[in-house]
Amino acid sequence: MRAAVVVFPGSNCDADAFYALRDELGVQTDYIWHAETDLRGYDLVVIPGGFSYGDYLRCGAIARFSPVMRAVQAHADRGGFVMGICNGFQILCESGLLPGALVRNEGMKFACKPVYLRVENTQSVFTRGYQPQQVIQIPIAHGEGRYVCDEPTLQQLREENRILFRYCSPEGDLSEDWNPNGSVDFIAGVLNERGNVMGMMPHPERACNRGLGSADGCRLFESALGVLVG
Amino acid sequence: MGLNDAEYERICELMKREPTDTELGMFAVMWSEHCGYKYSRPVLQLFKKYREAMEAGGFENAGVIPLNEQFGIAMKVESHNHPSAVEPHQGAATGVGGIIRDIFTMGARPIAILNSLRFGPPTDPRNRYLFEHVVEGISHYGNCIGVPTVAGEIYFHPRYSGNPLVNAMAVGIAPLNQLMLARADEPGSAVIYVGSGTGRDGIHGATFASEALGEDSEEKRPNVQIGDPFMEKLLIEATLEAIQTGAVLGLQDMGAAGLTCTTCEPTAKSGTGVDIEVNQVPTREPGMSAYEIMLSESQERMLLYVKAGEEHQVEAVYKKWGLNAVTIGRVIAENVVRVRQNGEIVAEIPATYLTNECPTYYLDTEEPDYIRAAREFKMDAIPDLDDANQALLKMLSSPNIASKRWVYDQYDWLVQTQTVLPPGEGDAAVLKIRGTEKGIALKIDGNGRYCYFDPVTGGQIAVAEAARNVACTGAMPRAVTDCLNFGNPTKPHVFYQFKGCVEGIAQASEAFDTPVISGNVSFYNESELGEVFPTPTIGMLGILEQVENRVGAGFPESQLTVVLIQPAAFAVNTQQGLGASEYLAVVHQVENGQPAPFLLAEERNLHHFLVKAAEQRLLRSAHDLSDGGLAVALAESAIIYGVGADIVLTEQAADWTERRDAILFGEFQTRVLLSVETGHLDKIKTLVSEYGLQAIPLGTTGGDSLTVRLQGRTVMDLPLSECRKAYQSLSDAMSK
């Protein structure tokens, strides 16, 4: 059982993901520099949050061309698990590993706060540790986290049960009051067709210890890693 | 250029010739108040650590307080007022960038940012523009570099309309055996320039900071540097990695006065010199003169002093991160800064001429008339309140008291996953230090109005409040960093304010055993509207031995006993409690009188009581009484988690002979509001008696309203929803 946390110049949640995996979940974890070209030997690859290469263009637009992303693609092709968090989600969308795109928050401002998510799919390898429709609390911290996609893609995501999380109220209701960035259909996280690559804007690695306000994020990593163990 | 005739003559006398243009520029920036502290130095001697450091031969980039045997905490606060007044986004952003560099140049990893901001009333469009863009600048820069912005304070007053204050504070953690110094001890070692290229931005920024703002200040926009947080993030990682090689002997950030400061200060301290070639300096545009290169304040650059023969190790690290690392010269034994362009000497100045020879001025002080008037001001002219509900709602919606959620929602306060008491939930932020059981509590605080009406007491209060905030979380106050924002020091009344405030800060920091370990002076905070309130801001570090014992400020649940802690001999005094208060300003539009005096020893006892009570896990919440007094503290503790309270102010709790406005909204020091398990009340009472304090039960938490009875009558009865609405008014207004 080994996990990799990719480090781009400008990544800044790499250490948080590393510590969550190693210290909270007890997983052997390595940092992988963006110039690396080989991810063989790893079971789970985490693409963390941050501002890869400064993100002065569209977020993730440069990172997709990095050597390590070819290795991430190969890892996914082999059926390995990939989790993109925040900037990592943006990079996966830019790379075409996940559908859709992340654009400027509806309110135009960066937003850092705890939000509520409803678990929409408990069949995936990443979310099978949760209860159906369970409401969990995970913080967000992004300026460009509004998920958008075209109508056919949205239809497909719904039909194939690939929406993993939706923003919701503490009671689990969907309402624009509880949609922190204006994402289409309240989407906070999605899955690829094959079911081994996921991306989400909220930060589960920041919710792996009660001291930080919530440990609801642990289940996500446990699900992915637990499947591999089993 | 900022030098006066006498200073120019002194330079000629020292040099025994006329200086070259480049040399003159170098003198002008180093002899500015911003770099040379020529006006403030005699007064800063009041700070014990400063005095000791000057005697020992130099003040380092930032102070360090040991956390345990392995690690120490570094912190420093710095102003970026003038740049933010003309270009708020970049001014604030580069303020954050500069202070972060001061931290990691010590070998410390930055772990927190705080800020203290002052603007004119946000109802004015220009002020609102400055406020919005300063916040945006801090948010953009801090979020991008991955350092959490965990706490801060914002205050609005017409006095800051022409000249906002933007003070940024950074905190870092360093292995005690790897602390870096800004020194250049070994002749022959390489002078390595790292980071961004040098551009024409920010030339004479330090001089700009040492003049008052005027109508032409907008034209100084080119003096404001442009920040690149991505570059800063790379510089943090690369520099901390470079230090690990063991090849770096010393380093300094290129902040104010750029390459001039980073060559002369370390060599002056070490008794050495440098010989550098400016053509080796990476530039952003061709054809830059030696003058421009030596004075540029382009951001995200540092100068390293590296062991001869080991340059390649350092260069390799920076190359990995895609950064410049260029040897531009060598340390020499001779105590001279020699600058060449194309091999020709364009400047040659003994380093100490630029630093130690900076003239010192002993300025006049004079007590201003308005202070004498404030001393005589009588509250009798002000009628007592008749509607406490309305008064409370008015206070809660005052931008100075209202929630700053709109601001901190824009800051990433959780990155690095150490923030265990977040903004809005405690009197200070608390970080759990990874790999230890310890926590640090951080707060920045200041009250310009108090300092305006009584500089010495105001200075004391600034330290006392910050320390009390930290102690309310259960942390022992340990050290201070201060940023001293004042008007033109050559005006005797301004220097009187400055000297008084520094005296107050020095007294309080000695009484609390919280030394001033670093700081910054910012004069000339004036505009055509006059000088700002004298505004020292105090950054406070506290240490929690067991972070699990931390305490928040909100009532966490129903059925707890609300307790007021205050000195055993305390009595409400209307005259003192309303002096210079927020209540007087908000409800009566009167700003006069003086803040209530207090005893530093009693205040210190209160901090120690809070730490002890937190250790014994007796506190469910602790919140200090400050702006808006008891009523506002009650409302804030209730709003945080939406738990109301039923309060009865008995004769023991409030001297009924005093006025209701003073009882409810009067501002006195050395008081805190607790909630405790009812079963712990006796233990609290026993404990306070050991510290010369009294504990007065006020009532019970619960319900969804706040009620207060006084003299048997209900004087306040408000649903929490109404309180919250008033408290959110600033954030609601800014979201529109």
C-alpha cells in the first residue's frame, strides 16, 4: 500500500495531503516532483491543491503539460487510483482525465470556510465508506471552484452516477444558499467513466482530524485504500 | 531625495569628497527613517531587548522565542501603509511578501500571517475601494504562497481616510540549531543573488515611506513594487532547502533599500565588506544604471553569503526550483561596500557609514492641547442611555465591532492544517504545532483612539489587550512584535504621542514578561486630512503547553454559568469607563475623555489565572471585555455558536450608583467573561482568590435571546437573530 503526492512548483497543499495520509491514516506516502515520469509502484496518486506554476493562466492549464501528468495518465490507464483535490481537480479537468471545468466563483471572491456535502454515490471506490446521502463537513478554499460542463456531459454524469458529492445544507437539502461557488447542479466532486479517477474542490485532507473541526474526510482516503487492501 | 543639507555635508565630511550619484542614492535610502531609524532610535531604547541588541551590535531580522528544546518561533510585523494608499492590492500583497521573507531568511518556515488594517469609514467609496483591494491583495498573496492568514483586526475612523494603515505580521518555526543570521563573516565567501530579476519598480520606496502623503502621491504609483506570490513560494522552498546544505553562512531579504541594504548591513555587522559587479545582477530590462540596480526594491529577491567553493550546491537547489542564483561578488576583509559596473568602481563606501553613521536626532515633544482638554472632559454633559436594546444593536453594527467574516472568508486560514481555533471563534487564533502537543496563540491588536487621548495608557492597553486575548485561549503570553504608526515625528505633538506610546508598551511588556522581540516604525502617516491617530499595533505570541486545553470565545452550550472576572477591588467608574470609548463615539458621536487606567500587575495576574484555569479545564469559554464593554462581550459570546444567555447584574456585579451606559458599555481593562460548568464555580472562586481577582456569577447560558436585568428591571432583551443581523452588517454591506 503506497500513496504518492505530486508536487508542482506552486503546490501548497502537498504537505497537508502527505501528513493526512502518513500520520492520520498510517499510509506509506512519498512526494513526487513534477519532473518525475514514472509512478509505477503506487496505488493511489493524489494531486494536491495550490497554485501550480503560479496559475497565472487558467488554473491547471500549464500543469497538464508537465512530465508527471503523463505518468498520472499512464497510472490511470493501468487502473491506478487518482484523486485530484482543488487545484488537483482543476488539473485533471484540464488534462481531460475528468469532464468539465472549474471557473471563477460566482461571488468572484476567494472563499475559505467549512461547507456541507451530500454523498451522492456510495458505490465508487472512493466513497464506499460513506452512507447513502450522508451529509459530511469538509472545508473549501478556492477562488475558481465553480464546476461547469455542457448539458450532455451533465446528463451523462447523472445517468452514470458519477457525481460523487453535492454542496448542501446541514440537513442535506440542495439550495443555492448552500452552494458556495455557483457550481452547476451543486456539483462538488465527480468521477471518471472507469471509476478510478476522481476530483473534488473541497479539501478532505483538511478534514482528517477532529481538532481541525471535522474528520469526515478520512473515509474518502480509507475507502480508496481499504479497497486496495481488500 | 530625502536628505537635508546638513546630512549632505556630513556625507561629504565622512567621504572626504563629493559622493557619486550612486553613492548619494545609497546614503539617502540608508539614512531614511525607514532604514536608519534616525528619529525613533533614542526612544526605541526603552525596549529592553532592543537596548540589549544594540549593545550587542545589531538587531536581527526577527526575534525568536523557544517553543521546546528543538524549535523556536520567529515573528515580525511591518507596515506597508504608503504603498497601500496609492496601490492597495499590490501595496498590501507586497507587504505580506516582505514580512514573510523576513521570517524565512532566518531559516524559519512561515506558518501564519496576521494583519492589522485601518481605513476611513467604509461608507465612503474611496475607503471602500482601499478596504476591498487591500483585503484582496492579502488574500491573493497569502493564499498563493500557502501560509494561512489566521487572525487580524480592522478599524475604521475618519482619521485614516487619507492614509490607511496596512500592517502585516508573519510567524515562522525554525530548528533552534539552524537559525540563520544576516551576517557576512568570512572574507572570500560568495555573494549570491537569488530570486526575481531586478526591475525599475520601487526605486526609493524607503524614501517614499519617509514622507507624508500628499496630493501628488498618486504619481508615486511607480514607487510601489509589484508582487509575484508564485515566485515567493518558490523562494521559500528553495531557500529553506539551500540552508539545509550547510553552505549558506548568512542571508538577508532585499526589502527596503534593496541591494544597498543587503550589502551594507551584514558587512557592517561582521566588520567586513563586499566587492560586487552590478552587471552580474539579473535585470528585467537592459540598460539599468548602477544607481537603479542598487536602489531597486523589486520583490522576491534575496542576497546569500555562501562558503567559498560550495556555491554550486546552493546554485543547484535554486536551479531545481527554476530560480536565478548568481554570484555577483565576494566578501572582502576591508570594511567597504565596493560597487562596480563593467569593472569600474561606481560606489565605494565604508559599510558602517551607511549604517552606524546614520545621524540620530533627539526630537522635541510637547503635550498637545486636546489631551489637556480630554483630561478635563466631564461625562455629565452626556445623558445616560434610555434604550439599551437599541444601543447594543447600534454597537454591534459599528464597523469596528461588527463581524469581519467577509474579510476572513477570503483568506485561506486552514492551509498547513494546524489552525485548531479559527478566525471568529476565539480571542486569538490557535495553531497546533505538528509533531508536538503544544500550541501557539496569535493575536494582533491596537486602539488608536486610546493612544490619541492618552499615549502612555494607550500603549499599555495595546499590549494588555493582546496579551489578554492570547490568555483567554489558555496560552501564556510570551513575546511582542510591534508596528508603530505615527505622523510626522518632527512635529512635537506627534513625537509626544510616539514617545508616550513606546513608554506604555515598554512598561506593559516588562510587566507581563513579554519582551518586544522585533518591530517596525512607520512615520509620516499623514495626508491633507491631517495625521492618523497614533497607532501602535501589537502582535502577541502565546504558548499553550497542551493545545488540547485551548478555549474558544463563544458559549458552547446551554446550562453553563456565565462568570465575570475582574480585579478584587474593581468598581465601575462612569467617568473613566466612557472615556475615549467606542460607545461614546457610536452612540453620541463624541470622542473625548481618557481611557480607564489600570494596574499592570493585576492584568498580569488575570493572564496567569486564565492559563491556570484552562490547564485545569475549568473554562468552557473565555472572552475579553474590550470595545463596547460587558454588553458587547455578552452578545459576541452568544452569537458565535447561537447560544443565548439570561443575565442578572446584581449589586455585586455592577455598582448601581453608576450610570447604566457605563455599566453595560464602559471600557475597563483586566476583565473577562467566562462560561463554566456550574459544578466548577467553587473551584473558579478559589482559584481567582489566589490571583487577587473576583469571580461574579452573572447568569446562565441557553435560549435564543440575550436578556439582562439590572436593579430588578429588564434593561436588555434581544433575540439572537437580531443581534446576529446587526453583527453581520459590515459583511452584508461588503457582499453587495
